[in-house]
Amino acid sequence: MCAMKRLLFAVSFVTWFMAPVASQTPAVPELPFESVPDPLTLPSDMHFGEIAGVAVNAKGHVFVFSRGNSVGPAYMATASQLLEFDPKGKFVREIGKNNFAWAYAHAVRVDKQDNIWVVDKGSNMILKFNPQGRVVWVFGRKGESSHLDVPPDYASQMAGLLQRAGVAVTVPPNNNPRNPVPVHRDNAFNQPTDVAWDSQGNSYFSDGYVNSRVAKVNAKGEWVASWGSLGKGPGQFDTPHGIAVGPKDEIYVADRGNRRIQVLDNTGKYLREFTIDVPVDTTRGKIVYGQEAPNATTGSLAPGAPDALCMTPGPNPVLFVGDLYPSRIYKVSLDGKLLGVYGQPGRNLGEFGWIHAIACPSENEIWVGELINWRVQKLVTRKGATATK
């Protein structure tokens, strides 16, 4: 009996001791955003598809890279359309209509000179448009239409096609586009994802789904170097999906598959990394596509895996990061401190379905592009609220 009393006393003491510790764990603050209804107006005969990219220039014009204007068969159709809107959300123009590089939209960004850059994952090309909407620089090359030996006709996919056609084939082990490891080539990409610039006008490309590297081009458009390989170690990547450059010319890479943001210097040297880790409340909202993975710690659908990334302008910027699951916005300092979170999965305003793009002209205004909900949301800080820093 005495032993039992001692055991009960010990359990009671541990429970009493631990309770205050748990209660003192700081909660992640909710960002004071609200979503503006119908921020963009399209012509009656034009429609958004999946929103792959969104950007805002110095005049407040909004650029949307949509997988709309789909042309071709249901599978492997062309799906890229670049649209511009004025600061009030009124449609201005379509840029680059019938462009040779249009295949599968992935990102749009605007540099300090208001040049418009687009990353097309399907054609393996990155283009620089001047503010008038004309192509001035071309990076990469679209695969020729006269043969099959280009992406996406990898051995893994061709083997499946042949098997389904009844052809006897010997499929090699670990059959996927990354096996064998692709050879990195200067001035060539393998499903690139994003672009950013440093204070000297150098460009940095995240490349991407297959190559798993970061490339650097100087201010004259000359290829300088590339860094990285497929893996989990420092300076390695698994689907580098977004990129941004800080005021000290540090390169922030959204290493999505490894669920982390890596920071490099402008020579590609690994500096540090951080992870966004916010528990998922599965009772708050329902996902609009895919499978829930609230406890995942790696992979593209893990909570906090950075799918979209942007950095606010000015000498003291912050990062806004979005994930696919559960589809939330995170505000993060450049040293990796989590400052706040916003949103939940769903189809209504303030809810998201696969966040793929973020533009952040300020801490009080951000634009979010969604794949599954086919829309762009404009988030602004509620009147009377202040941005967390």
C-alpha cells in the first residue's frame, strides 16, 4: 500500500511539474490578414487555370502566370498564359501570346528594372521580357518536336507506355527520371522552378525537379556556375522549388522535398538552414485535393515544406512561405524565426488549395496563387492591426 501511495504521489508530482511547462509553450500568432474579394477582373472570354506564378512590379501592376489557354490533347497539352493587371485589378494585356517557350507555366518574377521573367517547367526555358513585353534574353532550349529523346519522355515513362501496349520490356530497378543521375549542363535546365537576383544584378535559377541544383548567371546574362546535387546533406537538394535573395546577397532556397529552407552565399557555399514546423489542426478546414499528412516530416506534402517563397523589399525584409499541405502562409524572419501563420485548407476566402506562388510587395499586402482552386487571392492586413515583426 505504501509503495502504491508513493507511486501515485510521484505521478501527481510529475503531472503538476510538467503542466506549467506545456502551458508556457508559445503559440504561433495568427497573422492579421483578410482576403479581398475578386481582386482581379478577367475579360469575359478569358479564364484562369492553375495559378503557377504571381508577381507585382514597382507600379503595382500584377502579373499572373496561369496554366490557362490550354491547347492540345488532354495529356501533355500546352498550358501557359502570362496576364497583366493594373493596380485596381483591371485586365491590361496578355504578354507573349503564342510564345515558343510556352508549355507548362511555373513562375513569374519582376526585377528592379521592371523586367518580367518567366520560368516554364515544361519547355525547360527561362525568359526575360522587357517592360514592353518583348523577349530580350532566352535561357535554356525547348526540346525538338522531331524526336522523343527529350523530357518528359524519360525511360521510366516510356517503359510504362511499352508495358501497357503489351511489349515485353525489362524495367531497370529504381526506374525514375533521376536515375541515372542527370548530367548538369551549363545553359540547360531540367524542369526549372524559379528565379531571383542579387544587388549586383546576378540571376539565380532553381533547377528544379530533376537537376536539383542552383545556377548563377551574371548581369550580362553569362552563365557563371551551378551548385548542388540530389540529396539531403548541406548544399544538396530535393526539388528546389523557390528562390529569393536577401539584402546581404544570401540565397534562400526552398528545398521542398527536404522540408527546409537552405541559405547559401553568392558563391554557392552552404551557410545554414531552418525548418518551418507548425502542428496541423486537422479539424480546421478540409483539404481540397490529395491526402492528409499531418505528421509527415519529409516530402512535398509535409506540413511546412516550402512550395512558394517570397521576400519583402527594403533593408529589413521578411519571408512569406506557403506549403501545399495543409496550405498555410508562414511569415519568417531571415534567421528562421517563425513570426506568424495564416490560413487553412479550403475553397473560400482565406482558405487555400495548394499554394504555388506568393508575391509580397510589403508585409501588409501579399498575393497568393493556388493550383487547385485556380485563383489569385490578395491578402491585406486588417484595418487597425499591425504586422508582426
